[in-house]
Amino acid sequence: MAPAPQHETAHELIPRPERTAQALRAALAKVAPARLEEMQATMDAAFSQAIEEKSLTPIQAWLLVWARDIEIARRTDLRRRYQHAQDVLATYDKHEHGDEGAVNRALAELSAVLDEALQAVRG
């Protein structure tokens, strides 16, 4: 496995959006427009679940997940780290490589990126 990219200073493609559906959708349209349909589908599911459960928790969770994902997409440091770990996992074949250490490092890096992004959007 190639060494993980060095952690770099964050370069923000856009400012961090407010944690509202409208602001998140506008931000996603700028940093990852291919995911807009996915966002809409998961929003519809969250609202349906909220109605069914008579709870705002599914909507709050949806907002937090998309704020986290947009944080990764808008910050070049997080995006690079996330993509590198995803690439390692995508090319892993235990029958050919057997390097479970590379997989474990990639999974740890994914977890670290997700945690850092979540912490950033929670403030």
C-alpha cells in the first residue's frame, strides 16, 4: 500500500453551510452535484420515517449525515484522505494481496476522517 497522504492544511472549496436542508442542498450542488439525487432520496426516507415515528430524530440525523459528507467534500484535506482510503479498499483483494494491515489502516483512516468531519460540523 502506498503511504497515506500527509495531513495538510485544510483548503475549503466553499464556506461551511448552515445545517438546513436548503443550505446543504445548495452546498452539495457546488461540491458534489452527482450526489443530489441520493440526497433527495435519503431526505424523503428521513421525512417518511419521522412521520411514521412522530419524531424529529430521523430528520436531525439526516441533516447531520449530509453536513458531515459535505464537510468532507468541501475540504480538500479530508476529501483526499477519504478518497485515498476508499481507493485502498476498492483495490484490496485478499486472495491476491492478503495485506490485511492495509485494509485495517484504510478503515482506521476512514473512521478518522468521518469523526473529524462530524466534530467540525457539530462545532
